[in-house]
Amino acid sequence: MKREEDNLYCDLEAAVGYRFRNRELLFEALTHKSFVNETDGRQGKDNQRLEFFGDAVIGFFVSAELMERFPAVAEGKLSKIRAALVDEETLAGLARRVMLGRYLRLGRGEEKTGGRDKQSVLADAYEALVAAVYLDGGLPAAESMVARDFRPLLDESTERLSGKDYKTQFQELAQELSGFPPRYLLEETSGPPHERLFTVAAFVSDACMGKGAGRSKKEAEQAAAREGLVNLRIVHPPQVS
């Protein structure tokens, strides 16, 4: 393998956050069927089988996370949330985030028709890449990749489904009682890069009314606002007419 090509794949591994022990799995994940067809199969296998498996791996992890986050939500609604999270557009977006199209092995015809940025091609390649990580590094490696990519999307779903925006409620009550909006202070960031945990404190005037932690600053602020809302209501109980 040429040194330049080797360095190219190192860049992809760095972007994905995983270094392959068996590079052949990575090459298979990046190989479009058009490349195999034009080389009469002499350059390895295409990524269709890995795509099939990667779809199942992503579905498994996302389903497990949804079950944990929404214990009272019915199966039908969970299925709709999962379908929205793992649709072609989302997967292609995740592929673009690591510039996956740059590394694909395409046939000349597919290359000429813009295959490196086709939504379907990118989505399939992302699924294949997840499968390759699973087969090379096992369950922890694949879980780490899927969690890093999908948890921000799951956080958004959690907020939409709960229908509770604690920051808005906290702000309204704080302004009503003090005349000023609350402010948030990031107190701590911990954990490895792919599993960051943020701790935030919520203040009304100079008083800390709540603290919260989350896998994103937004989630931590919501948790801090939730605690602050409770404490504000304890200090200033609503008047009963």
C-alpha cells in the first residue's frame, strides 16, 4: 500500500475515533459495488453485506437507549422515534461529519455522477463502517461510536417527547421573582472525549439554586434548571387564593 494512501486512512480512523487492527474490514466498508463491478471483483468485496449488518447494529444500540430513556412509552411510538433517528438523511449527515465520501472506493461511472456526496451511498457506507468497527473491535468499540454520534440526536428526542422545557419554566419564575433571568455556569467537564459529562450550576441573582449533569451542556442546563425550579418553589411557594 502506498504511504499516502495509508496516511489517508489514518485520517479517517482519527475522525471516527477508532484504529483498525484489520484494515481489510475498513476497505470493505468503503468499497461501493460500482468499484467491484468495474474491477471484476479483483479488488475485494463491496460493502453491501456490512451495510446490512451495520443497520442491525445501529438499530440495536438505538433501541436499547430508547428503552432506557422512555420506559413508559409504547412500542409503536418508540418505533417511530427510531425510524426518524436512523433514516437515510441522518446517516448521510453523520457520514459527512467525518468526510466519509472522501475515502470511498467508487467505480468511474459512480464517481462521475457525484457518488461521493450521494445521500444513499453515504448512508450505506456509514452503516458498513459501524459494522466494520463492530467486527474488528467488538461490542464496546461499536457502542462507543454509535453513542457518540446518536446521543445528541437522542437528547433532542428526549426533550421533544417529554414536553418539559425546564429552562423556560425556570426563567419565567426567576424573572417573576427577581426581575432577572437565571444564568448558567459550567463547573466541570469530565470523562473521555467520546463520553463527556458536563456539570452546570444555575444561579438566580447570586444564589445557586440548582446543579445538574448531562452528556451535553444543553442537557446539563436542563437538569440544573429542573432542580432550580424545585428550589425556587420551595423558597417562594405559590400563593393560594
